[in-house]
Amino acid sequence: MLSNFLKLSGENQFIIVVLVIIILVAMFYPRSTPLISTGFSARLGNLGGKIELEAFSNENGDDKTLVLFYAPWCGHCKKLMPIWDRLMSSNSTDVKITKVNSDEDGELAQKFGVESFPTIYFLPKGLNNPSERIEFSGDRTGEALLAFIANK
């Protein structure tokens, strides 16, 4: 292969060397976005991914959903988390209850217009309709959340 390279004219050798340098710089230069990106991403344990899968697994995408957007560093979120987890595990209503770590899935939080933590939205027509969200502004207690769900 080197012998073939040496047989090329000086101008062609120069072009090949420049192209190799450009490719190497593009591959190894540190950047905040990847050089090659695909349209599909999935992370195991990513609740935001779970939400998107739930949204598209429903044929109509119209399941009523109560969603908590939280940040793991937020003190109010830490206080609410045991209540929310109990609510999720003991849910016997027709309302889906889920949570989104906004640090891990900032894109989804942006899609829903989350500006502070914790933020709780009721989505009467499911996750495919973020524009129809209703923000929960009541007490952050299990009783208040259950009463809110019952009235929906």
C-alpha cells in the first residue's frame, strides 16, 4: 500500500495527506456533540425513555397521566419522592403515574415547559399532548394528590 502511495504524483500525495489529517482531527478533537449521531437513543433505566415508550405503545396515546418532573439535587423533590413512589406503587386508578429525572432527560422537561422543581402535570390526553397539561398546585401530600386524581 505504501508503494502505491509513493507512485502517486506529489500533488495527489499532498491531497491524501491533508485528507487523512482532517479525518484524524475530526475524529479526535474534543466536542460537546458527537461527530456522528443517529436518530435513535435509548438508555436502560432512563425513566424519560420509559415515558416515551409508554406514550407510543398506546394506540391512541390518550391515557390520562400524572407526571412528576424532578431533579435529584432539589430538596423539595427529595422530600416529595417517598410520597410519589408510594403513590406510583399503590395506584389503582385509570391514571398512569410516572416521574422524570429532568437532569437525565432535559429534552423531555423542555418539551413540557418545566421551569422549576418539582413540577407535577396532569395530562388528560396523555403524553402525546403536552400542550393540554394541567399543573398541579396543591399540597404535596399523598392525600392531596389522590384527591386531585380522583377529580380528573
